[in-house]
Amino acid sequence: MKRTLPLIVILISISLLGLVVLQVSWVKNILEVRKGQILSKVDEAGVAVSADLSRAMYTLPGKRSLLKRFGIGSDLSMRLLKTPSVAEKFSKKDIEEKIHQALKGSGIEKVDVEFAIINMYGNAEMVSNNFAQKFYDTTHNKLRFYAIIPESLMELDAMNSYENLALIVPDFNVQVWESLRWVIAGAVVFMLIIFAAFYITLSALLNQKKLSEIKSDFINNMTHELKTPLATIALAVDAVRNEKVQSNKEKLDYFTGIIKEENVRMNKHVETILQSALMDRQELRLQPIEIDVHLLLHSLVDNYELQLADKQGNVEWKLNAATHVVEADETHFTNMLSNLLDNAIKYSKEQLLIRISTHSTHKHMVIRIEDNGIGMNKETVKRIFEKFYRAHTGNVHNVKGFGLGMSYVKSVIDAHKGRIKVDSTIGKGSTFIVEIPLKAKH
């Protein structure tokens, strides 16, 4: 796993980098293709509009037959060829409608254009609202010209004036991007999905690696924890078999007492592991009864009298909860508070001081257990309720356990629909604040 994981990360990273390069290249190519398509469609629309205007301007009823009858050079033919300008024959709204219909026919009705009708001398006879503003900016806008001339060569030769239709595609590149926004957005979304999948996969692999290491440590720790009482029991059994011990009642009681104590110790370890398995399957079943938390706290502290004495420890009480009776499962709730007190004692220095305080709010009873022990860093505070996680204890080498105690505490509090908060500083101690819902008043 140690060698495989970096290789997987490198290969996937190279693949993602390749995909990004290909996507960027693909976007550039599709933008160029789209630019060509839009300009081609605009040209198609411009030619269609200029042809339509040409037919309307130069093909008058009977005009062709009169030209043939009197000849191109006659005065009548010259008067016939002198047609009104586009601006005289059509309104700006008419031209806008023709351009819109032509763009729609070319399939680019959403492309914005500005237009002008320009005579043979370069003067604008008719312009759209923003044409003049866009005309001189050739960097961002595309300008196209389309001649408005008759289709007949005979009429074309006789012409003494002509006009042009000018079309401007403003903010050309912006419009190209907008026309492809859904395609590009889709590509970006799929790339983000791929990156997210990579992140999730990598996180899962790292978590799996971390879990594997934690479980390995747990198995090693459990083996040590179970091996010690087994070795002690084996030695005590050998001693009991000795005839001198069997004849001495005090020694016999001493060694049988050791066997019983170590057996109880092993049972506790097994019970802890079984409780953890139950929590994994979410089978933590509660049998709630009314519990006086103040009495329970005093009882638990009495049970730790020897451990406190060994650490020269003292307990300060500040029990201010007006309501201190809660509905909770007696076994699990007691074990939960016992674990918190046990941690305060285990992870401590000499001259231990534990402050236990309570108060009640409208809906909760709050229990605060504070110690002046070795404390925890931010990483430990963040992970303390993780299963199998054990904090680094610095110079405290005699702290034993499976890393299941705080996970069990969190599960019990969650099962009671409560909350727990942790505040800790290295070298200054830790504070655990438990909030348990009070019994609803009817």
C-alpha cells in the first residue's frame, strides 16, 4: 500500500493533466470553428438581405420590357434606371425585420448585429442605433459589406449609382463564447466531476490506509492488553499448584484473588470490544430511567478514590443545576461519565485537579468536567471521537486502552440526543462539556 498509493496518485494526476490539456485544445478548436460558422451564417444572411433589397429596388413592373423597347441609352431608360435609395423606399424598422428574418433563416437569430446602408460615396444613409459606436472598433467587432446591385447585367451596366449593406457583429468573441456557453459549461462540469471523483477516491484510499494502520495498532494493542492478564493468570495457576501454596491459606487466597482480578480485567476488555461492535451495527439499545446526575457523579468519583490518591488528586465541585434528574440508560450513561473521569485521571500529571460543575438550561442539563492534565493539540481534539484513535501522550507511557472509550462516549451521547464539546490546550488540561436533554414537562 505504501508503494502503490503514490504510484496511483502520480498516474491519475498525469491523466488529469492530460485531460485538461486536451480539453483546452478542444475548446480552442471549437471556438475557431464556431467563429467561422457564425461569420459564414452572417454572410449568408447579408447576401440574402442585399439580394432582397436589390429585387425590390431594381425590378419594377414593366421596367425590363421598356428598357428593351427604347434601348439603354435613351432618356426614358435613364429615367427608369434612376431609382430611389433604400432609405427613401424602406424604413429602419423594415431593414431590421429583413435582417432578423435572414439571421433566423440561417439559424443564428440570437446573434446581435448592427447595420447601415451606405451609398457609393461612403456616406451612411441609414444606420442602426449602435452602428456608429461600433464602426471604428475593429478589434472587438466584425464588419462585413454586401453590395445592393441589380441581378441583370444590362441594368448593372447602365447604373450610375449603387449602395452597400454594412453589417457589424459587435463583441464578436464574446458572442462566440456565449453561443457555446452550454457546451463549455458542460465540459467544465464534467471535468470538475472527474476531479471530484479523483479527490473522493484519493480521500478514500488515504482513509483506508489510515484505518488499516489504526486497526493494526489496535490489534497489536489488544494482543498486549490480553496477553498481560493471561500471563499473570498462568503464573498464578502455577503458583496455586505448588504444594506449599496449597497448604498456606493466605497465599492461596492471594493467588486466586489475582486470577479473579485478571479475569475481570479481561472481561472488561472483551466487553469494550463487544460494545464497539454493537455501535458499528447501530444496536445501542437504551432502557431509560430517571437518574439523579449529582448523586451519580459523587458515586463515580468515590469509585476512583484510589486512583485520585495515587495522583495526589483533588476534585472541586460546583453543582448548580436546578434540575439534575434526566431520563437515561443507567448502564451506558454511567459508563459514559466513568470514561470521562477515567480519561481525566489517566491523562494527567501529579497534583491532579478535576473540576466538576453542572448547570441547567431550559431544555438541557450541562455537565462540565475539567482537568489540569497534559491536554491535547488541535488535531487530537478534532479526531478524539474517532474509533480506534489514541492521542499521543508525550511522556505519559503508562496509558493503556484500545482507543474506543471516547468513540463510545460520543455514541452514548448521540443515542441520548445530547451533545458533547471539547476544549483543550497542550500542557494546560482539557474540558469536556456534555449536554443531555431534560425530561419534557407536561
